[in-house]
Amino acid sequence: MLLRNKISFALIIISLICLYPGLTNPILTLEIGAELPLIGKMTFYERTQNIVETIETLFQEKNEIVAILILFFSIIVPLLKAVILLIVLFFKQIKNRLKLYRFVYAIGKWSMADVFVVGVFLAYLATKSNEGIHAELESGFYYFTAYCLISLASIQVMSLKEQAPNLG
């Protein structure tokens, strides 16, 4: 196996290690409150959730389409991408190996979808002039972002060229 592919394999494993806490650790804390005279600070709404809990909540609240989209782009696509990359790395005799690689390369950008959505959501909250809204990124956001970046790096590093056998 080429050195590039060994590095790619290590990056795939590291990305999967980052994916799990990215899905299960809290991703965002949202707090809505107000500073009231005589009473002080009152919190009206506070919620911290991870991606898996968000999907479950969306299903419970009958928002199936949004739940399915988040499930697909946050869990199914990343796992499918990793499995396909591992197949491409280790099963060199597969006829459509290059097509599988190109497919993963094409869907790679979709792994960033949730990071982009959360980033846009936070930018929206940051631009509001209401001091009663506070959003804070949690560890899950950073793990999920790390997963996305490391996963993309694994695709970039991978080489499908076979090393010529050493005849000397």
C-alpha cells in the first residue's frame, strides 16, 4: 500500500473517531432570556442538544422531512462514505473502483452541510440586536467539524495509482 493510502486510511479512522462524539456530544446551547428590572436575569428557554437528539426530537414533533435530511447528511452519508473509501483502499480488484472513488469525491462536500447550516444559524443569531438571545457552540460542533475536515483530507490524500513492483 502506498504511503499516501496509509495516511488516508489513518485519516478515515480518525475521522470516524471524531464523528461519534460529533453526533452524540452537545453541539449547540441556545438560551433565550431577558434582564428584567427588580427581578434580574430570567431565562425563558434553554436547550442543549446533540445531532442524534435533534433528529429524535424532530421525528417526535412530526418534522420528518427535516429529521430525515439531517439523519441522511449527518449519519448515513458519512458512514457510507467511510465504508466506500475503505473498500476502495483495500479491494484493488474491484472493477468499478475508480467510479466508487469519484462518487465519494462528489458527495464529500455534502458532509459539510450540517456545519454550514449551524454556522449560518449562529451568524443569524449573532446579527440580532436582541441581547436576550445567547448561543454557544459546544464540543460536538468541534468534533463534527473535525470529522468533516479530516474526512475531506482523507479523500484528497488517497491515491488510486498502484505502486510498481520492485524488480531489483
